Amino acid sequence: MKTLQSFKARTGEPFGAPLLAHTPEQVDSIVEAASTAFASWQASSGTARSSLLRALAEAIESDRDELVSIADNETALGPVRLNGELDRTAFQLRRFADMAERGVAFESVDDPAVAGAPPVGHPAMVLQRVPLGPVAMFSASNFPFAFSVLGGDTASALAAGCSVVIKAHTAHLVLSNRMLGLIQKVLEVKHLPKGLIGMVQGGGSDVGVRLVAHPLIAAGAFTGSTRGGAALQAVANARPRPIPFYGELGSINPVVALPGILQAKGAELATLLAGSINQGCGQFCTSPGVIVLLNDPASDAFVAQLTVALKALQPHAMLTPGIRQAFDNGVAHIAESGVKILLQENGSPEAPRPFLAQTDAINFIVNSELSEEVFGPAALIVRVDSVAETLQVLAAIGGSLTVTLWGAEQESDDARALVRGAMNIAGRVLFAGVPTGVAVCAAQQHGGPWPSSTQPMTTSVGDTAINRFLRPVCVQDAPSWLLARSGQPC
Amino acid sequence: MKTLQSFKARTGEPFGAPLLAHTPEQVDSIVEAASTAFASWQASSGTARSSLLRALAEAIESDRDELVSIADNETALGPVRLNGELDRTAFQLRRFADMAERGVAFESVDDPAVAGAPPVGHPAMVLQRVPLGPVAMFSASNFPFAFSVLGGDTASALAAGCSVVIKAHTAHLVLSNRMLGLIQKVLEVKHLPKGLIGMVQGGGSDVGVRLVAHPLIAAGAFTGSTRGGAALQAVANARPRPIPFYGELGSINPVVALPGILQAKGAELATLLAGSINQGCGQFCTSPGVIVLLNDPASDAFVAQLTVALKALQPHAMLTPGIRQAFDNGVAHIAESGVKILLQENGSPEAPRPFLAQTDAINFIVNSELSEEVFGPAALIVRVDSVAETLQVLAAIGGSLTVTLWGAEQESDDARALVRGAMNIAGRVLFAGVPTGVAVCAAQQHGGPWPSSTQPMTTSVGDTAINRFLRPVCVQDAPSWLLARSGQPC
């Protein structure tokens, strides 16, 4: 049996007792239990789903102090952020509970019979939606609550009528197991099978690969690195019966700032942007990694302001030693790629210092590795000669969760071209503020072209996240008893 | 330069002059033209899109006699079917024209700002939809109009604001080139770039692979064999930037007929089912390939009736010698897999005879190749002892465009279980009639779990087919000039 050990992120000391990794046989039996639980849960009412989701929200809220304390030890993200994240997680659970009650999972399109020959005539058709089956849900390192055990993926999958097998993240194992304990109590009180929300843990990729490859798993949901996500997606694609794999991977989140707005309020924006780069030690999928500036005196001033603002900040410890090391490697790689260093200082073994460099459009476009995400408080300024060159830089990035456009308040040919260029590569385009901070709402789109997502037509945050787990099925000439269920499952 | 030759399906004689296959460089330049055309077409109005689609519908209608005659020579599908298919193709073009006019491609979700801190408070967000880019569209062998040059994939992609590069099917090259001539005239009259709808042709997979691998292609749409579709999907997945690949592949379309309804009207249903198996010489993606019958005297009688009904039918010539040969191979493979042959006769070199065999549930489940589609007028009866065994047979099939359930008019535990089992593996569940004949309407779902589709959450027929080519993009704190466009593109 392999053992696993959690560590304190700030000191590297062991945290909690060693835990056992799941064996392949244990993974299989947890998946089988999820499959059995799915058989009844897919036929559950919206009220039953809502009731479970609300009870889970209450359970984490009532254990808040202990959960935040454990999470703070394991992640170093700090109690303010972690309390906020726990609030968000409970909010997400209740939002999907509301959707389950409103019957979002059971919405259907009624298409009554039309008399006559085809193509005009057709039988009575109703387009319904059915849950996919057991979902393999991979927790993220950087959101121990909101994108982990009871995060948005789990909440939306349960609301859709799917069972869930969670892969705990090794960066917060103690927290994950405490969450599992809360879940199991809630399931017991609700007389629901334990298998409805299972959890597996293991180092390396063994447990994760076993999970995605299991024939009873119907979909994967993942938040993490491009490398890890791409590897699991390849497993999902190589199955005898491939399954949808919803991966939210790396993103570089370009910010395009035009000279006009920098002239008007460059200092304010530099402080705002430095804060966003440094937020959570840059460990956000929406952390701004590339800043595109036209060659203009206002841009020069902004670069100086941003450098000063970043230098004044003190990033906290990173999530794990591996992530800390990867940051140094990533920064070293950028530094060697023909860029001009603006800010590079030695950090501690746990906490890095912010990094800032500058290059021109041609060097950025030629060196495709400069478009790769460096996870942490690093950013690269790309100086361009024109809006046309800006568009080339965006096209070279190709896929990102967000693009931020500062200074497009007035309509013009340039503004329209920049909006088009931004929309072509991103899932969300911001015209004010910073990309960090992803609202949980109806119009959110957290997913863009590769490598930011494996399935850019879907989102992992916001109301439409539930659609990932519901497959459309048309019933033709359905008997009246089935239609009387109004999309409620059999 | 490689040359290509079209043939008469009924005789194997050459049809038309030899044609040149496109070189890799020519494919590239056609894709580049599609990319240039996309830059303006993505910003086109719904009225402009509708006007193009309607003109294309008129163009094929006014060339009907010649088009049907060419198609009949190349496919042997007969003028009645081909005239109907041309009607359907024009109907599809006009239906997507209506949708373009109604602004379906520009629909958005308005999510006004909410004051306060997160998770409740959020900025003003609007969820819009943007066209993906140039689409590589692969024509099908078996639908020379409705799933080919100006078929549903092309119509829905154009309505979404995408440009299209068509891969002509080698089984109807003369038809495809005549269609291209019509398209180019319409584009000229409308002052639209020739590159908006391009076409490539070539034998083997060279041209198709080049197309899907091209960096400027943003999505693939394909109707054809599981083998061909899986190969192209692998190319799409292996790109530096993977793209969505919408493949509609093989499907075995099980029909479950319960003893009660067979007792009541078995003879009528046998005639209906034989007609569906034989329709278009069985060359339909929705052709019923497996018939699941409970062990019961009514089922025995039905098997005898179906055998007689099938024996009386005369399938016409198949589309190509390759498809004809594949049918014989597929039938031989079934015949060797522990089944009882009910009907097997020698056909002509062009036209096969219907094939019918019977086996039990265990043999069917153990031999997974019995779940593979045999393209042509072949069906396999699977006899089962119980509803539970029926569910096991459906689960073994795993993915199908359709499941047909005859005899589920009354609600019961069995009926509910069968509906669930059918919905779990299919995109469309029919309770009357036969699966051949796919209505073009709002509630259609033509796509199910693998291997029937590569993307089971989408459909290639019906109104929601347009969603395959529109990616959601959220605009946050968008300027008023952008919001005033109400989702119309920049």
C-alpha cells in the first residue's frame, strides 16, 4: 500500500497523519458504487437534488473554522481568501440547488407533430435532457474549496442528476478527507447511497488514469495544468468508448491597454494590475500573464509604474514545493528567451518574488513558449507598433480564458478589430477591471479555445456549467405517460 | 497530379471526365481563402446570411433535373429519393436562413451588474456567441445532397457566420463539382468572396487530413464511417491547438419489440421494419441493425413474418464497389459469429440481397463485433429472456443514434426501465414507426454516445445543429457601443 503525506505549505513540515493511497481495486469499487447510485439518482426529483445541495452547503458552513484552518495550513492562501472561497462554494451549491428546483435539468423543447410529407411534416418530437452518468471530478490545487471536493463541478454534476467520484488533490488531502466526512454524514441523513459522492486519492497519475479509463465513468471534469489535463484527455479519448472530458487548463490572460486610457489613469491601472498579478501569489487560472502595450510615451510611463507597484508587493508562500520550483523554472525560461528583465529578485524557498519582463511583438510571436502560462506572479509586457501587431500577438496566443481590453470605450475601426481579435481567442472579454475574480452568474463563460479548455463550447463556472453533464435526447411519438412526466426522469 | 474518376453506381462504368485531385498546396490556399472570407463573414448580418442561404436553395432547385440525373448515375439512389432529398436540402437551407434572420446566432444572455461583494455581487456581464472560424465539412457517401456540399453542416455553419471548406465525396464528384459551380455563381451575384464556400477533392485520406490539420481550420464536421471519422478525429485532437470535430459515425439502431404489440399487429410491423432495413439499400445511418425480441410465441411469429417480408424485397445497387464489398465482408463476419442464419442469398456484383440472422443475448454481449454497424440491408435478431436481459443488450451496444421501443404504451416498471436504458445509449428514442427518416425540426437530436457521434452533446440535424459552430463568449463591463449592437458582430 502506498502512503500519502500532507504538508504545511508555509514551512514544508508534515501535516496530519499519513494517509493510504487507493489501490486500483478500491478505485474500481468506488466507481461501481457511483454507478449503482447513479441508477437511482438520475431518476431523482429537482427537490431531492436541491435538498442535498443545500444540506452540503450548510455542512461546510457549520464546519467553517476547522475547514479554513486546515486549508490555510495546506495551501497558505490565508483565512480571508479561504473564508471568501468557502462562501463562494456554499453560494455555488445553493445556486445549483435553485436551478435543480426550477427544473433546469428537465427543460425540454416541445415540437408537436406537423401533418404532411417530409421535409415539412414530422412526428411529435420532444427534446429532453438526460444526465450522463458517473462523473470523475479532479480537484484543483489552487482552489481547495471552490474547484475541489464540493466545488462547482461536483455541484453542477449532482444538480444534473449525475453521481460523482472525486479525485482529491494531493496538495490538500487532510481538507479533502474532512470534506468527505461531512459529505458522508449528509448522505446518511438524507438516506442517499454513500456511492453518490465518492472520493479517491493517490499520488502520481495512477489513480486518476484508472478513474478516467473506467468503463462506468461517463465524463471527466478537471481543473489544473495543461500537461496533466492533456494527459487525462488523451486517456478519455483512447477509451474503447471515448467520453467528454471537460478540462480547464492553462491560460495566459492577455491585457491590452491602449495609450489613451494609460495617459488618463495609468498610475491607478498599474496598481490594479500589479495587485491582480500578485493575487493569491499569481496562482489563478485568470492571472494576467501578458500585457500588450503600444509603443507610446504613456505606455513607457505605465511600464515604470507597474514595475514599481509590483516591486512593492510581497507574494505569499506557494501551494507546494513543486509549484514553487516550476515557477522558478518558468521564469528562467522566459529570461533566456530574448526578453528584457524589468524585475527579478530572489524569493524564499516557499514564496517567490514577482517577475516582470518586456519584449517586442516579433520575439513574442516567434518564441511560442512565451505564450505558455507561468503559474505564479509573473508577467511579460509585449510592446507593439500598431493595432494590427496587437492582433497578431493575440492570434499567436490563440486560446485564453480571458482577454482584457482597456481603452475601447469609444467605437472605432480599431476598437472593433480589437474586440473581434479578443473574442476569437477568449471565453471572456473584459473592458474594465482585472481578469482575476470569476463571478458565479448566469452569463459567466469560464472556458476558451485550447489550451485554456479542452471543450471551449462549455464553461466550468456559472449557470450553464450544468449543461456539461446533460445530454440531449429526443423522444419521438412518446406515449402519454412519458410526456406527462414533463421531462422528469423515469 | 493525381486524377480522380467518377463511376456509374449501377454498372461500374466511368462517369464524366477524369478530375484532378487537389495538391496539398491547393488545399492550403483554399483554406487561406476561407480564412480571409471568414474575417468579413463573421461580421455579416442575419439578413445577409439569410439572403445567401435562400439563393443557394433556389440555385439547386432551378438546376434540379440535371442535379438529380447526375446524382442518380453516381449513387443509384433513384429519382424519387433524390428529388425528395433535394427538397429536404433546400428546406434545410431555408430553415437556417429563417434562423439567421431571427438572429439565433446572435442570441445573448443579459446579466446586469449586482452591487455588493462577491459571491453575490458581480459586474455587468453579457453572454454572446461568436462563430468559430473556417469549418472543414466532409461530405457523406449516402446523402449526395442533404449531408454533402450544401447539406445541413454547410447550411448551419454559414448561418452561424463561419466560412466552409467542403471535402467532396469521391462517390459523387461530378455532382459535387456541379454544385460548386452553382455556389460560385451565387457568391458572385451576392458580391461575396469565392473563398466563403470552397471545395477540395482527393482520393485516400491525404486531402482530408491536410484539411483537418490546417492551423486556420477551426472545426470539422463529418458524416461517414466510424473508421474514417475516428482517424480524422485523432488528427483534430493531435493538432498543436485541437479543434472540435463533429463526427456522425456508425450506428446500429436497435429496435426493441415487446410481445404484446407483436401479438396485436406483428404482421404490419414486420412489413414496416423490413422496408426500413431495405430502404436506400440499408445505406442509412439510422438503418435498424439489431432487433431485440423476448422469447415468446409472438416473437417467433414475428421473426417468421420479418424473414418473409425481407425475402420479398429487392435492394438496389449500392453506392460504390467498396461499400458493396464491405457489406459482404460484414455479413460473412456475422455469419461466423455463432449466429443462426435466417436469410442469406447471393446478390449481384452491384446489389446485395437482404441478410437476417438470429442469436441470443449472451452470444451478442460476448461478441462485441456483433454491435458493429454493417452498412447495408442486414439485421440481427437478438432473443432475450427478460427485460433485464434486454437492458444488458442495450448497455452492450452502448452508443447509437436511435433506439426504437415498440410496445411501451402503458406505464410500468418494465416500460420505465426500458426508456431509461434506451435514453442512456441513444440520441433519439422512438415509440412508433421506424428510425429511418430523420425530421429536420426544432427537437431533432441526431447524435448519440460513441460510436454514433464523436460529440454526443451535439446534433448534425435540426435547429440546434447551429450551436456546433457558435462559441459562447462573455463580455464584462462592455462599452455602450458594443452593447448597442445587441449581439450583432463587430
